[in-house]
Amino acid sequence: MMNPSFVYVTYIATSPEKLWEALTTSEYTEKYFFGTSIHSDWQEGSEVSYSRNGQVSDYGKILKCEPFSELSFTWIYVGDGVKDKQPSRVTFELQPMNATVKLKLKHENLQPGDWVESDDTFEGLNNGWPAILSNLKSLLETGKTLPAISI
């Protein structure tokens, strides 16, 4: 399959405003994204970066930013060491449904190495995103993240 995509949908008992805040502030990302902070001014065309232990791990450019509705940006993972790699694209779509928000994540234009066929790892976007978004859901609904898992 050429340039596959990964789609993950979950329903979270929260408001679009609270979910947006969780997606765009380090106060939240550091809790559910395993110590990762996020930095941007959230303007279309601006840079966005994720950092762990003071080192940028992922970065990109904001493509679309409609607060409480949709956030899209390019994504480059620093750790794979591939030079001149085409960026992938991450899109979060928020759809209010009474006291719940449907969150749809699309990660598109994946390259070899982005997808890891293994059940015993968080490596690969197809394994990492479900862990991150499950942790986000738990945090927003209970105030606590999931217990740490060793695999």
C-alpha cells in the first residue's frame, strides 16, 4: 500500500474546549503523552514541536487550526534519522455529541518504518497513537492517566 494512513476514533466524556486544551497545552500533554511537552502559537503556518527531556522529538507546521473543531499539522519524527523524509500529516477532528466529543485522529502519508507490525511495542504510529489517546481519554474522564505498562 502506498503511503498508508492510520485512523483512530474514540469518544470522550468531555467538552470540545477541554479536549482542545488537552491537545494544545503542555500542562496536559506532559501527563498523557508520556512526559512530552508541546509548543506552538497555534497560527496556521506556524511551527509546532513536541519535546521530551528538553529535546525536540517531533515537529511540523500548522496547516489548519480551528479551535474546538479541527487541528492539522505536518509531522516529522526526529528519532528515525532519515534525511529529506517527506513529512506525514496529523489531523485531529473534534465533533461534539451532547456531553461527549468524538475525537478522530488521522495520521496520513506514512512511510516505511512509521508502521510497526508488532503487538508488544509502542513503536510505530499504529501502536503509539492508541496508547497516547487512551491515556488522554482516561485523564479527561477520571483525572488520572492509565497505570504504566512495561512491554
